[in-house]
Amino acid sequence: MNTATTTTFSVPTRAEVSANNQAIFDNLQKGLGFVPNLYAYFGKNETALGDYLALQNRKSSLKGKEREVINLVTSQINGCVYCQSAHTVLGKMNGFSDAEILEIRSGHASFDSKLDALARFTASVVENRGKATAAAINAFYAAGYQEHHMIDVVMVIGDKIISNYLHNLTHLEVDFPLAEAL
């Protein structure tokens, strides 16, 4: 399969997006100190940036650390260097060490049995396109997760697949410290 592209994708400037997206850019600038390239790219579409941020910022039964486990595992499986890099930064902000982040990206977390079940479940869901193995499902529930957690896991996986696929299509410049390769 040839994955080379002849199309060059560019990150829009604030001036190149709609007034609605300019306001979102301004909020991102205030909150993060910059507008990440991948978020900016969503701004080429009138509603996608706001929709994506609403999905990403929705209330969840999962804690921040748990969401980062899902983000890291999903981004690794989908080969998205941008999201691996961004979520390495966010993982550290949520208290994970460099070694823990690398282990999570490989699909497990031996340092925490509940997070290990979550990482393995996430990997099984992503690798099998929603048809997780019985062992992964059983371990997820045995670790104390319930059906409402499973729904939130799938929501986070879906969120991450959107950004993984968009970056894998565009190859936009990674504007986070580059994640270490596994």
C-alpha cells in the first residue's frame, strides 16, 4: 500500500479561520499558551473544532490518569506521533513518569493493576475494532470498572481516533516535545 501523499496540508493562522473559530483560538491561546497545530487544523472546518473540543472536554466517569492511559494506548496503536507526543506531556502532568508512559504506550501498566486492566482493555478494543477479547473484558470488570466506565472508555477511544486519523492523514508538524519511539 502506498501511503505517500502529494497533497501538502497547512496549519491555518487565526486570520484564516472563521470568527467563531478565532474566538476558540483565543481561548486556547489563553488556556494553553498556544494553539496546537492539530487543533488549529480543525479550524479549517466551521464546526469541527468546537465539536471536537466539546467531545474532548465532556464530563466522564474516568479520572484524568485513566483518560491519559486510553489516549496513550490508542495513539500508539494508531501510530500517531503527534498524539503520542501531546499525551506524553499530558501524562506527565497527570503524574506518570517517563518509564510509566512508555509502558502504557506498549499496552500495559504493571505499576498499577487497575490501570493495567484499562490499558489492556483499551488495546484490545482498538486492535480488534471494538471486538475486545473476553479476557480483556473480564479483567476490565474484575478491576472494578462497570458498564458506564466502558461507555466512557469507548468515547475517549473515539475522540482519540479522530485526532489520530486526522494527523496520520495530514502529517502536520508536531509542536510538542517529540515522544520517544517504542
